[in-house]
Amino acid sequence: MDLGWPELLIIAVVVVLLFGSKKLPDVTRSIGKSMRILKTEIKGLHDDEPAAAAPTAAPTAALPPADASPATPAASAAERTDVR
């Protein structure tokens, strides 16, 4: 999408009409702050990626094997009775 001078001028006029000439500096300042915050958050996400990908050094000896199933308790008396 290629915007030329006429399109940019029309967009600028619409923005001035929407927000007014007095509020325009506040609006542009708010947009600038939002863009800076977004940029720092994205940079923070990129900085966190390598640390999150690194494996943690947790001891695995205390964990049961993955294929071991927990012991099942004996059936209770209510389950053993045959109700007809």
C-alpha cells in the first residue's frame, strides 16, 4: 500500500477535524507513550525467551517413573456386594 502526499494530507485533515487542534498534541503524546511502552514490553519478551528455553536443574530422583501407576485400594464392601 503506497500512500502519496494527497492521501496523507486527507488523513491529516480528518485527524485534525476529529480531535481538534488543541487536543492534537495530547493525542500524539499519548500515542508516543503507548508505542514506547509497547516497544519495551516486546523487548522484554525477547529478553525472556532464552531464559525460559533453558532447562531448569531440578532433581529428578524423587519423582516416580512416568510409567508407574499409583496403587489402587482394595474394593470397598459396598462395591463387592451384589445388589439385585
